[in-house]
Amino acid sequence: MSVLIDFLLAILTIYLAIQCLVAPRLTQTVFMFFAFGLALALAWVRLGAVDVAITEAAVASGFLGVLFLDALRDFSFSASSKQVNSESDHQGLSRKNKISRLGSGVALVLGLGLFLLIAVEAVWKVPEGGGLTAAAEALLPQSGVEHPVTAVLLNFRAYDTWLELGVILLGLLAIYAVGGIKRYPKQNEAGEDPLLRQVMLFFTPVLFLFGAFLLYFGKSGPGGAFQAGVLWGAIGILLHLGGKLVFSVIPRSLGQLLLTIGLGFFLSLGFLLLARGAAFFEYPPAYAGVLILIIETLAAISIATTLTAMFANLNQENKEETNESKPTN
């Protein structure tokens, strides 16, 4: 029964990924992306990596979904302003739909066949000891944490986590490069909404406390910097939607520090350990737990600030474009 569930989940995941690429309408693409993120989260749960599953659901289906929906609203508005109703266009769309469905079917068959071949090869090559699971569990006492996933991400394979922080920051820099760094007004009319104000008052402390719990609990169970960072980033986005623009309150230098402190401390610690004769990111066993907690806390702060800045910058840019398109008397 377990093999059948995994087989059906694999088929569903591949199918949704293909549909994200070949869907004829933007609306379908966005909602297929939602479903694809949730399917991936279920797949990670089936693999036992609950930490990755939480991050996948929060970032892919949560944060990115909000950005896509916001962008979809602008695309829908621009599309509705262009009235194209010719019969030839409808025939062209119908032909494109047939081609996309045929391509989707072929890609699904090829992708499924390739996936099955890779899965069979991976199962065939798994050693009797269970692969790297036994090795990770054997080294847990030296890692400074009690959860094997956290030990791998923050100790055994810290390079990967450091690069992931860099990728998130590069994403924000790409947004700045395309649209520029926006200056935010001191007040926003959205802050006058009484319902949104009540939502902010209730959810802000809840999200903060739950994020802090996931951050601390990550050393012994599912959780960690990325999960906490997404929840704290949701606080910044919620405040922004409520008219409390975070980046209009804090100094610009402080905002830059918060954006880079996670990546910077991670890298500085690696060079410090290297100067002391250890390998890069090789923590002393006696201080590994404390160092990992500090790294995760600073990383969560940087992730939260980066996600908030991404949403705030894109949202502000959309507002400026909307105001420019309005007719002036």
C-alpha cells in the first residue's frame, strides 16, 4: 500500500510540474503551481524530511503564491483592457490548447519513465546499512543537535545552507536591479481598515511566537531557520499590507544589516574556524550547539527581512505603475 501511495504521488507531482509549464492561461499556471508545491510537500513528508516539507509549503505555496497572485491581478487588469475577440484568435487558441495537451501527455510519459528508471537505480544501489542515515545518526553526538536533518543542513552540509541564504539574497538584489530600491511613504491608507488592523493585532504575536518555537525546536525536531524566517517574514508582509511599512520606519543602514547578517555571520564564522586550524564550517563539538543556534537565529532574521523586502518592493512598484496609468486632469 505504501509503494502504491508513493507511486501515485510521484505521478501527480510530475503531472502538476508539466502543467505549470504548458497551461494555456496564467490563472491555471498559478493554481497549478499551488498544487505542485503542496504535492512536493507531501513527497518530502513521505521521505521523512518534515523540515523540508514545511519550508516547501510555506515558501512555494505560501510566499511565492502570494507574489504570483499579486502579479496575476495586474496581468488580468492589463488583459481585460485589451478587447481581442476575433474568430481567428479563438481558433489559434484552440489549436494551441490541443498542441499543449499533446505535448503534456508526451512529456508526462517520458518524465514518468525517466523517474521510474532513476528510482529503480537508486533503490538498487542503496547499501544494506540504509545509505547515509546510519552515518548521520552515528555522528549526531558531535553535531551539537539532536535532529539528523538539522545536523546535515547546519553541520555536515553547511555549504548547502549557506548557498541557499545567498540565493535568497541574490533574488532580492535581482529585484532591486530590475526595479530599483523603492522609497516608502510614512503612511498608507490601508492602515485605516479596521478588520485588517484586528488581524494584525492578533496574528503578529502568534506568528512571532510560533516562529521562535520552530527556531528553537529545530535542534531536536522538525523546524529551523527557514521555517521561522518565513513566519517572521509573514509578519513583515502583514504589517506592510496594513499600512505599517517596515522599511519606512527603520534606518536604511539597519535594513541592510538585517538583510546580510545571516549570510555574513555564516561566512565569517567559516573563515574564523579555518584560521583556527579547523576545516571550513567545522564546528568544535563542545560549542556546535550554541553556534548552530546563533547561525539559525541570524539566518531567520535575514530570511524574514529579505522576504518582506521582496514583497514590499514589488508591491510598491505595482502601485507606482498603477498610479502612472491613471488619467490626470
